[in-house]
Amino acid sequence: MRKKLIIGNWKMNLNMQEASLYLHKLMEVLKPRRDVEVVVAPTTLTLQSLSLQINRRIAKLAAQNCYWRDHGAYTGEVPAAHLRGIADYVLIGHSERRYIFIESDKDIRLKVQAAIRNRLQPILCIGETAQERALGETRDVLADQLTSGLANVTAEELDKVVIAYEPIWAIGTGDNAKPVDVKKATQMIRQHVAHLYGKKAAEEVRILYGGSITVDNAADYLAISGLDGLLVGAASLDIHQFTEIIEKAHKG
Ligand code: PEP
């Protein structure tokens, strides 16, 4: 059975002191669970210090982004190579990166490859816009983003990859996707992974949902068969809400 995975994306929130205090509390309240893996994604600046503070039996760390080259004249970027040993996972292609920072499919493909090369597990975020959804293009958009994002990933490397279904219109809007639609999207993703890598790989790949998750709606998604967990944004900033969501994954 695949373990449930709950990831808290802190986005550009929680400075060093706040992040350290949050992590301290999280380490106090969470117990190591065999059936739930917990990950938090703080800002890049805080990662190294939090990596010394965290108990990895209880939770792990994700970077929110990385650059794909390992070194060189790329002012302001942080390469996956420097995150190696500090973070366990890295978010790649989050919609805020795709749409605010205009990351291309090629950037995302290269970042997935750089993450794997540097022993980080990529969390490849994919999802359709409201317009694409209205036009009935969700299946094609997901297939294109998967084909492109995984283009350099071998069948052996696929077990390192986590796929997060994050419909753009549901992120940070309070307009969460209906569980029935998330279930359909999860099936579309598995079907396309099967097309690219075969049935076994498709059964094993971990798929998350993200988009306006709250304590009140989390259980509805955790009950979806074939869905392996949640990528939580705003609600993860409140430690009580985040731990309650984790508890639901444990019980679910
Ligand atoms: C996210 O940042 O990936 C996210 C899903 O945010 P929110 O839960 O705030 O919609």
C-alpha cells in the first residue's frame, strides 16, 4: 500500500524565527506514523537551518523551487545541487512558478531531471486553467504536462517522482475542486502514466491533490481511492489546521 503523503507549502511566508518555532511545535505534536509521510516546504533561505532542526522520522523538507544547472553564472538562482542533503523533495512547476514567473515546460522538464540527478524527489505540479476546464481540455492538458515534465525520466526513476494535481483555478481561491472531479483527474493521470511507462508504474506512482484544502474538506479527498495525499497551501500555515489534516490522513 502507498503511504499517504501530506505536504504543507508555506509559499513566501514564515521568516526564519517563525519557521523555526513552527517546526519546533510540529516536532512536539506529531508522532512518527507508518502510514503518513509529512513534508513541509519553507522558503529557500530557511531550509538549511530547518534541516538541522528537523527530526526526519517525523517530517521531511521540500524546497519550493530549484534551478536546473548545477553551477555557473545564474545570479539569484539556487541549484538542485545545493539543495542536495538539505531538502528531501522539491516542488517543480507549481502554478505560481508557471504563471507568475513564466516557467516554461522546458524549464520544468530540466528541473525534474536536475532534482533526480541530485537525489531530491520532484513533486511535479500539473493542472488546467479555468478556461481549459470550461473547454473540456483537462485530459489533454494533464497528458501534455505529464509527457513534457517526465520526458527525461526513466522508468526506474519514476518511483522518485510525486505528481500533484493542482487545478489552477482552485489554488488560493477557496474554490476547491469537487472530489468527483479530482477522482477523474487522478484516473486520467494514472492512465497517461500507464501509456508512458506501463501499468505497474502507473499503479505505483504517488498522486496528490492541491487546491484550497481546509480541515473541513480534507477528508473528502483523503477518501478518494487512487489518491495518495494532499498538497496544502494556506491551511498549512496554521499548525493546528495542518496537524488536524495530518490526523485525518492517519485515520482515513
Ligand atoms: C498550493 O500552494 O499548492 C496550494 C494548493 O495552495 P492553497 O491550498 O492555498 O490553495
